[in-house]
Amino acid sequence: MTIKKVTNWTNRSKFASKNLWAGILFGLGFVAFLDETLFHQLLHWHKFYDKSTIAVGLVSDGLFHAFSWFATVGGLYLVADLRRRDALWHKMFWGGKLLGGGAFQLYDGTIQHKVMRIHQIRYNVDIVPYDLVWNISAVLMILAGVWLLRSARQDERMAGSGELHVA
């Protein structure tokens, strides 16, 4: 006996943007959480705002942590709602997750580090290798996210034309 998995493309299509935003929020919050946990708390490389006292830096880290937590929880709330509606589209969610995480990281590495200069990745070292790794990995996440989103839309078009069969 063969069991076929029936994919609910109607629900996926209807809630495509919600899947995308769930991924973007989760990815943004998750990468921000990793940044804050690893580079701020564990490695002590910098604070969110390094241009003042340690106390101000700690408060800024607390606000940054709250932001990342709320974005992550908001994304997971949307995922729970999508699962309840049988509309969770993993490829769209993961594409959004990579897009959101990469966009946060690229914004952080370019706008916050270079334009606003509110902090750097590290201090008292040659910063160029750190900047390259940080920003190139952000671009790679964005590109992978865009590729997944395009692939998801292609799957949707194929399902609509009857060409996609999920077994």
C-alpha cells in the first residue's frame, strides 16, 4: 500500500505572504539573538551602543535582546497559526528566514558598523577580515533565501498547472 502525501497548495498560496513574514521575523530575530549572545555576552567584543558608558551599553544590549526576542516569538506565533490552518510552507518560511537573517546582518554590518559607527564587530584588531566574513555571509544568506523563495513560487506554478506531483 502506497501512502501519498497531499499538499494543500490552496492554503499555501493563500497564506504565502504570512509564511514569508513568519520566516523574515524569525530569521531576523534569530540572527540578532545569535549576534547578541555570541558577540555581546559571551565574547564581549562589543555592546549594541559602544559610544557611551558601560551602563548605557548594557541597557542598549537589553533593548536589543528584547527586540530579537519579540521578533523571534512573533515569527513563531505566525508559524503556529500557519500550522493550525494547514498552510505552513517550509520552503517559503526558510526562504524568508534566510532573507530576514541576512538582511539584518547586512544592515548591521554596513549601516550600524560603518555609517552610524555605533559599534564595530571587534576593536583593536584588523577589522577588514571580520567585516568581509560578516557581510559576505549576510549576502550569501540573502541569495540563498531569494533562491528558496523563487523555487517555492516555481513549485506553486507547477502545482497550479498540474505538473508537480508530490509522492
